[in-house]
Amino acid sequence: MTQASSRKALRLRLFALFMFFFIPGLLMASWATRTPAIRDVLSVSTAEMGIVLFGLSIGSMSGILCSAWLVKRFGTRQVIRTTMCCAVLGMIVLSVALWMASALLFALGLMVFGASFGSAEVAINVEGASVEREMNKTVLPMMHGFYSLGTLTGAGVGMVLTALGVAANLHILLAALVCIIPILTGIAAIPDGNGKNDREEAHASPKGVPFYRDLQLMLIGVIVLAMAFAEGSANDWLPLLMVDGHGFSPTSGSLIYAGFTLGMTVGRFTGGWFIDRYSRVAVVRASALLGGLGMAMIIFVDVDWIAGVSVILWGLGASLGFPLTISAASDTGPDAPTRVSVVATTGYLAFLVGPPLLGFLGEHYGLRSAMLVVLGLVIIAALVARAVAKPAAQDESVMEKGYER
């Protein structure tokens, strides 16, 4: 393969991964924006709806726990293709469940959907980290930015279709069908075999120790736990925090949440430039401190406009935590699928455990006081930021290639 054709193949692979990050965000928002209508169609209470939605959590955690084995057994291409198609199947099950008004079937559909994207999560990130290494350029945060962009697109389409009176089951079905052709065409750009050899590499590597004895990986896990906690707490509690804690109206609370989402999206699309210029360690530390500053102003300052602006700092600070730690886990040791799976699982645990924990603390001490837990975690992340440093050999290789150019 010539150098020109190799660069073209790498660009096509990059664009395919952008799409594979965009699609989960689009599909997730497509049904999430219709939850009020879904609750009414299924004729369940708010508490019962919470039980139905728990199917997504069960599926997601199950998928991510077996994802490393799947990648090492079949390779990233096979896992991405199969899980993406299964996710579309899960969306179709959701549509059928609404047509039948079956809460049980809807929960099962969410389990299929969650398990599919839980498994795809590691495969796509392992592939993205591989592209980073081949390009000698940080692109994983931008890939995660496309997930945020997909979420914004799906939410926008959902609001339009809701206003037009389109039924939720038809909306969900259309969202699933629209993604079939992009999935089948994009997978052609992903090379076969990636991830399969990582098990052998782990045995051959001097650092091939079990993950639970790898201190660096454990510290990376601490960072992703803190940053995922910061992201998840905003996703679940920010509007209510602004309404109950600062006296905003529900409409203003939703608008302020949009500011957080904007900060997340901007941070992910621009973060790669800062990482390449200042290093991963500096960016993790700065992100944690920036997010911590935003949270501290919301917790301790009673001026409404300061609280409203602070959410942008919160969003910018939380935006790079997950993609940056995934990238670090992949290239700071052998057996990338397992390392990525450990870090991603830790992040998912933060998303799952965080909301009920903050809800319990908020009930007893108020949401503003409950956010002190999140603030403490991001400060710890700043203190252990050194864990995401690139290996010295990799840094020297990048510098030599830059010098040759």
C-alpha cells in the first residue's frame, strides 16, 4: 500500500469512527426525548418507569463487562459491526413494545440496546486509540465530541417530531432505520484483526501484570471515576440543582443545563489541540481544576448569574475526563481491550452509583451540599493526574517523527 493510499485509508477509518460515536448519541436521545410519551403509552407511574429504565443500566453494565473478551476473541471490527446491528434491533424492539404497550418488552429492548452499546463502547474506543497512535495526534476527545453532537441532534429532532405530533413508536423506528446504511458502509473502513493480538502482547510484555496490581491503571480509574461522577451528576441533577438550590424556574434550569452541554461539546472538539500542545497530565489537571471551580461557585456563591455561567466551566472541565482516560489506559500498558474495559467500567459505575448517592445526600443535606462530594473527587483527580502521562518511549517516538518532518 502506498503512503498516499495509507493516509486515505486512515482518514476513512477516522471518519467511520466519528460516525460510530455519533450514532449512539443520536439513538440514545431519540428515545430519551420521548420518555414522557413513553410513560403514558406504557401506562406506568414515574416509579415504575424508573424500574423499566433500569433495564438500560443492566444491559450496559453486562455489555461492558464482557466487551474486553469479545474484542480479544473477535477483533474490534466484528464487535462493532455486530453490536451496532444489535443496537438497531434493540430500537426496533422498543418501537414494537410501544405499539403493544408492553412495559416488560420495552425493558427487554432497553437491555438489548444497553448491552449492545456497552460492548461497542470498548471496541470503538480501542479502535480510536489505535488511530491516535497511527496519526500521532489526539483525536479521541473529538470522537467523543461526535457522541455529544449526536445527542444534541437527536434531542433537536425529538423536539421537532414531538411538536409535530409524531408518535413515539414511529419516531424510534425511523431513528433505527436511518442508521442501518451508515453502519454497514462505515464498517468497511475498519481494518480486521485489531484487538485480537493484545492477549499475546500482554504475555510478552514485562508489564503484563494483572490489572488490579497495576497502580497506574488504578490511578487512571480514580481519575475517570471522579470525572464521570462530575459529568453524570450534572446530567442527572443540574436542572433540579438550579431550581431548588438557586431558585431558577424550571425553564431556566433546562436552559442552564443546555449551557453545560455546550461546554461539554466545545471541550471535546477543542481538547485534542490542548492535549497535543500541553500534554495529557496538564490538561487533566487543568480540566479538574476548571470543573472544580465551576462547581465551587455553584455551591458557595449565591449570585444567580454567577451560578448560571459557572455551568459552562463545569461542562468544559468534565468534557475530557472520559476520552482522555480511555486513551491513557490504552497506551500506558499491554492488553488494551482489558485496560480500556476496566477504565470504562469504572466510569459506568460512577454514572450508575452517582445519581442515587447524590439523591440520598440531597434529600438530607440539600443538593448544593451534596455536590461537595463531586468537588472533592475532582480535586483528587487533579492530584493524581500524573497517572495519565504517556510512556517515555512513545513520547520519544513522536518527537523523532516530528523532527524528521
